[in-house]
Amino acid sequence: MSTLADDGWNTFVPYSGLHFFMVCICALLIAALVAAGRRLRAHEAAMRWVLGVFALVYWLTYSMWWNRNGLALATGLPLHICGFNGVIAPLALLTLNRWLRATLYFWAFALTSQAFIQPHLAAGPATPTFWWFWGQHTVILGYASST
């Protein structure tokens, strides 16, 4: 009898087929976001508002889920660059502030892109951590691509 742990669904191995597959899926989602933004130019303000609110809710939900068992100061605070970018991305989209957009652009392409190249992730697709990780980094890089 096979269990999820035996099947490898609970673990993620960098540079594996799953890693390549997830990078491709994330790239397709980002390309779709950029294409939709270009196609819906007439509704740009509404689209920016919807995406900005979505990203803020996503970041807040992820932070609450991560700390669901209590706040651990060593791992619970969003002090990584992607934790900061998780807030900067929607604020840059909502306000169009030049400094926020520049910060998001350079931090996302120089630093957040490393999450796709060298993911610091051990949890596999059977765990919520896997999906939160890929979703958060896709949102950040996608919003940097579209601002």
C-alpha cells in the first residue's frame, strides 16, 4: 500500500521535473496576465484595482496561514525580500507610485526570480506550503512584469 510520503507528493526536489513543470506553469500564468493587461487597456484601472486587492488579500491570508499556530519570531515575520515584495507589488499596482514600481521591478527581477531558479522549498504538491510558495512568487514577478 502506497502513501503520499512514499509517492514523493510531500517533498520537492529542486531541478527535478516537477521544478521545471512549475516554472513553466508560472511563466504561462505571468504571460497570460501580461497579455490580458495589454488586451484590456480600456479597463486598466479596474484591472489594477482587482489585482491589487487580490494580492493584498493573498499576502495577508498567506501570512495568517503561516502563523496559524502562533507567531514564531525566527520564521513568522515577513522579513524576506519576497515578504516585502508581497506588499510592495499590490501597492505599486494600486498607487502607481514611481518609487514603489521601481523597487518592485528591481527587487522582483534581481531577487524574487531566484525563487524560480533556486527554490528554497522542501514541501511537495500535497502540502499547502508548496502552492503558497509558487503562488506568492508568481504574483510578485507577474505584477513586476505588468507595472
